[in-house]
Amino acid sequence: MILNELLKAIQPVQVIGDTDVEITGVNIDSRQVENGNLFMAMRGTQTDGHAYISAAIGKGAGAILCEDLPEQLQNGVTYIQVKDCEDAVGKVATTFYGNPTSKMKLVGVTGTNGKTTVATLLYHVFSYFGYKVGLISTVCNYIGNQPVPTEHTTPDPITLNRLLGQMADAGCKYAFMEVSSHSIVQKRISGLHFAGGIFTNLTRDHLDYHKTVENYLRAKKKFFDDLPKSAFCLTNLDDKNGMVMTQNTRAKVCTYSLRSLADFKGRVLESHFEGMLLDINHHEVAVQFIGRFNASNLLAVFGAAVLLGKKEEDVLVALSTLHPVAGRLDTVRSPEGFTVVIDYAHTPDALTNVLNAIHGVLEGRGKVITVVGAGGNRDKGKRPLMAKEAARQSDRLIITSDNPRFEEPQDIMNDMLAGLDNNDMRKTLSIADRREAIRTACMLAGKGDVVLVAGKGHENYQEIKGVKHHFDDKEEVIAFTENQMSSACKDGE
């Protein structure tokens, strides 16, 4: 693409050099620059791209986009100075990749919990309807049926627009993506055209980055503030911040709720570990999910699908075919008669939701044993809150290691234990080895009990001192239950 065409998407402060040159690619990582690329010097949280301008030119960059011009300008290189590089990068990237969101309907899902479930289920619903669909999520990205590995909830703007461009080229008519608070603040979604936005809920999370809940809320709200008039804004009326999100949006506002009158109203009629019977807009539908929070997620999926033009009856049929997302209330039945639930819950509110769902099915007929840790180098303030919530709703609690990253596991566990009183401590064990913690919980469980293994869900690794070691909660549970079966068979010989 000719540089002149790229610059139409932004308003440079000044341009020095020839703009009638071909740009062979766009990059924010100097290590990936190739001959003829445009290198955009973003100021990241860890490094400043301006420090790598010379390196990018050395690798063949034909143009540089930056906020501060280098002291010495190289001959044959075009320099584009902008006020806000973060904002410009997304707009330039989406232009370079052919404005992919003008060729399909993109819906963003934001909130503390439920983003992955809602985005993934929408992907499956529209695949069920026969469309080629794109998905950008924490668990995996998809272009149609083709999986694309993911590292971040919302990729950097170059990766994101390249992926959306591939989706458009592959014929995707719809794309659903998780929109993280980080990506909103860092303007990774700048330049994208959204057909709709969905708000799930807002509770404490990511305060290591945002510092305050108010900053976190403002980050989420900005996504809805920026939606175009042609889009829809679907918000959760059951969350106290649901209508706050819509205050300044130009989009069409619609609501969903399990408790109040709303555009999309739901009610849980029956619940068991195999699923629920729901009433949605006065239609009954059986689904393979448990928990009120999942009923809320399914309402969001239902509402978004209807707002995208699908008939209510057809969407209900699609909902009945859906399965839970990997690592979200994933259940394993033990030969000893207890159930193990593996879930990604890693915030106090998420733990509350999962434990409420478990108690809603048990109705006092069995004990709940919870295994939970907290990630290292993240918001420390939520650690004692998570432990307290787990203790409040569990008969036995095992505090263990999650992804300690660069912290000592015992230090993290001590932060969690600080949230417990003497009564809580009497039913609590502290086991740093996560494998041993899971095995211990299973050995403590009897017939009719439930073991909740929380925090990692779909993740298949433990991150320790910068290294990811293979570890999968579900694999550990299955290995334990298979050993149980093997021992039982030997005893019966």
C-alpha cells in the first residue's frame, strides 16, 4: 500500500520525506521489521518504541511513525510525527489490512467475568446458523473452524487487524471478540468499527494496572462511549454499573436481566449438574450449563443474536445445543461418587458465582471442598478477599499455588491466609504443591460432595520464574480418578 493512502486514516503533526512510497508491512516490534515496512514507535508499559527507531531503520524500515522525531533523520526514510501514537497505530493498521470490520459485523464483549463464555457461545451460535465466523478470545482465536493460538485477551493492534483481515478474506460475516480493559486504555481497538458491544459485569480486577476501581470502570465505559450510532449496546441490568456504561453512548441501548423487567428477561426454573431449564422471554429452553451467572451469560448471547437479526425461536434452539467453554464449570465425575468442578474463577466475584452455582445444585446434600490460589505479580488486594469468599462458602478449603510468576508461592498464600479468621483457619489447609492440593481435596471428598478447583480453568501451565511448566488441573483430576478406578479393580480381584 502507498504511504499516502495510509496517512488518510490519521492527522499527522508533520511529515518529513516522500509519501509516494510503497509500504510492504506495518510493525510495532523492531525485531520483526522487514524491508519497506512502516515502523510505529509505540510507548509500551515496559519499553518505548522510540528507542528502537534506529534498529528498525537498520532492518530496512522505509518510514517511521512517532511522537518525538529523532535528533538525526536518515536520508531516504519518511518520518510521520503524530500527537498520539497509540491511537494512530490502530487506525493505520486497520487501513493497511483493508478495513476488515467494514466487511463483517464485529461485536465486542467486555466486563470482568463472562467475556470468554459470551464471545465463544456467540461464535458457536452463528456457526450453528451456517455462517463462517471469527472469534478472538482468551482461550483461542478462530477463523471459521481454523484455530489460531492466542497469548492475550485482546491482541496488539497489528496482530488484531491482521487477524481480522484474515477473517474478512476467509469470508467471515461475523466476528466476536473479548475486549479487555487494557486494550481499551491502550487503544488497541482504535480504528475498528463495532456493530455492537456487550457489558457483562464489573467487579474488582486488574488493579495492579488500573490502580483504582474507578479507573477500571472508566476504561470499560469508554468502549461504549465510542460505539457508533449504528451499533447496539447490550447491558446487564443486574449489575449496578450496567446503566452507567450506557450514559454517554450513541448506540441503541438494550438490556438483559434475571431480576428485573428488561428487553431480554430470563429466569432459572430448574438446576442440576447436567444443566438448567430456563425461561427466556416466556419461552422454556433446556441448556447444558449451571449457575445463575451462566443463565445471565446465555441471556446476553440470546439478546445479541436477536439484535443481530435472528429470530428468538431459532436462537433458543441454538442455545440448547451449546456446551460450556473449556475450563468454565467443567465437571469430572469420580468413581467414588463425588464431582470435581474445574473453573477459571480468579476474582472474588467469580468465586462467589461458581460457589453459588454449586450450592444451588447441591441444596445442602453434600460438602464443598475448594482448592484455590492467586496469581503472582497481579493485584494483591484481591487475595485475602478470594480466600475469605472461598472459606465462607466451603466446608473445607485448601489454599495453594496458582501462577506465582516472579513471586514466592508461600508469600502469595500468606496474603490469602491473612483474610481468614480463626474459624476459617480450622477448616483450611495450606499446600503449596498444586498437584498435591488437588489430590488432597479429592481424598477428602465423599459420595455426593463437590470439589471445586478454581483459578486456572483452561490453562495448561504453571508460570514460575518466567517459565511455563505444563500443568493442567483437569488432567490432574482425571489422573487421580483413574488411579481410584485402577485401585478399586485391584481390590476386587
